[in-house]
Amino acid sequence: MDRRVFLALAGAACALPLEQVRAARVAPAVAAGLSLPAAINKAGRQRMLSQRTAKAWLMLVLGVLPERAKALLAQSSALFEAQLAELKTLLPSDELRTLWLQLEHDWGRYRPLLVDIHSDAKAVWVGNEAVLASAHKLTLAYEKLAGSPAGRLVNLSGRQRMLSQRMAKAYFFRQMDVNAGPAAEMLDTAMKEFAKAHEELKSAGINTAQIRDELALVEQQWFFFQNALGMRDAGSQKKAATDVGTTSERILEQMDLVVGHYERLALGTPR
């Protein structure tokens, strides 16, 4: 990586506003090391970061909130690498070690594309999808090892974080007219999956009053997000792009709180 590019990205990450840092907080771990619920959370967050980095890169290319996009890209890339190192400390089986190595490999091929706005957009499409697939397999393996209903909810709610970014990413790819057809299908599928999973989370029997309140706030933001994603008039596209960029972050932040609550329930520490 060019040293000037690296320093610029690092500086942007340091200047990240508190609300953006909060949106990608590191989940708690037990004193003896990384817990399984925390590993599900972190591996699930890697899925989200695969999509968020692509979204931020697209925003930079399109000139949508460029300073904020630069900060998001730098912070998300740094967090991905930090969590990759943390997950390496909890690989108790050959399957998990193999899946972790695949994720490391896919990230190593994808990340260099993010440092240049002139990278091939189709290569960015392929790269983030590969990282998403390997991160998802690793998350499922941790969930299977945990074998608890609460662990499943950590995974499911964590996937909502990913979908918030996937919808935005698909929107911006469509706006760029890069893989426009598949991007439109991706957006439609992700919207349906998000709505279905939200209903499932609302009905979870272990929900606390705090979780129900957080999910209600997500629902409010989801209403605004759908409106932004649906804007197609030429005169509304600039506002819609800005709204997609900001609202996807608000949903992410809110869902991250929900994941944290489920993680603590899985650890037996609801508060």
C-alpha cells in the first residue's frame, strides 16, 4: 500500500466520530479469552464489514459524503484486521482453522482493491462477496459449536447488521450501473430477508424489554431506509444516495446494540 494512502486512511480512522465508533464496537470477551458468543458476534461482524467496506468504497467513487465514506472505509478495514487476529485465538477444531484461513486469504485478495478509487468495480464486487461467504461459514461454525438458542440469535441479529450494509452496497452498485441487474436482485432479496428476520427477532421468547425497545427503534429507521432505497427519480437521486449512506449506518448502530444484548444473554449476563 502506498505510504501516503495508508497515513490518510489511518488519520481518517482516528478522526472517526463517536457514533461511528460505537456502531462497530468490539463485543465483550470473557477474562480467560474469547467466548463462543463473542466469537459468533465478531465473525458475524466480519460479514458486515465485507459489505460496509464495499459500500464506503462505492460512496467514495460516487462522491457521496466522501469524507465520511473515507473514515468508514479506514475504520472498517482496521476493525476487520483486528477481529481477524482475535478470532485466531479461538480455533478449537480443524474445521474452524480451515475456515479462518480461507477468510484471511479472501480478505488478503480483497483489501488491496479498497485503497484505490480507480480499482475495477467488478473486482470489488467479486472480492467482497468472497469475504462475505467465508465469514458467514466461519460464523455458522461458531454457532454450531455453541449449540444454544441464544447463540443462534446472536448470529441472526448479527446478520441484520450485514444486510443493512448489503442493501446500501447493492443500491450504489446499481446507481453506478455496475452489475445493475444482479445488484437490483440482491437489493430486493436483502430487503425481504431483513424484514423477515426482523419479525423473527421481535418474537424471540428470550427478548428483554431493552431488546424490544431497541428493535422498535430499528423498525423506525427501517421505514426511512426503505423510502430512500425506493427513490428512482433523477431529481431525488442525490438525496436518496445520502439517505442510504446515513440510514444504513443508523440501522447498523442500532442492530449492534441488539447483538450485544443477545451476546450477554448467551453468556448468562443479561446486563
